[in-house]
Amino acid sequence: MSDLGRRVERLSAQPQRAVEIRIARLVLSGVPLTQSQSHRLGAAVAAELERLGRTSGWPRDAADRTLPAAFAPAVTIASEPTAPRALATLGRDIARSIYVALAEVR
């Protein structure tokens, strides 16, 4: 299991709470996405964040914070990151990284 996977698993013991996440800008350096691909990636990120919140709960004080920026753990990008299947995987990995970042920002 990856380090990121272990951190997500560790957070799963937290109680569930209502959290609204707004991501104004997500920067992926070196990944040329069309507008359609960008929307699919965003949908994959949103779906995984929703799933994580529903199944694992949210970090203890995530609902009480506003973050101007968060630096999430790195994710691995496939050699063909714009393929539909790779976008879905990348979206899940980004969401998991964001989830972990929420727990680590104090």
C-alpha cells in the first residue's frame, strides 16, 4: 500500500461531518488537457472526494477551516494522462491527495 493510501486509511476512523470543498484552481504542470478532459478530471476528483467523505469521514476540523492554498502529496501521472481511463485514475489520486492535505494542514 502506498504512503498516500496509508494516510487515507488512517483518516477513515474520523467521525463524519458536513464539509464543503471549493477548489478554485487545480494546477497540473505539464499535463495538456482540453476543456472536455478538464471537466472529466474535475468530475472524477469531485466524485472521489464525495466518496471519501461519505465512507471515511472528514478530518476532524476540516469543516471549520478556509484554506487559501493547500499543497497535497504528489501523485503519479500515467504516460498517457489524457486517456479517459487515466483521467479517472488521476482524478481519484488527486482527490485522495487533497483529502490527506486537509488533515495535515494546521
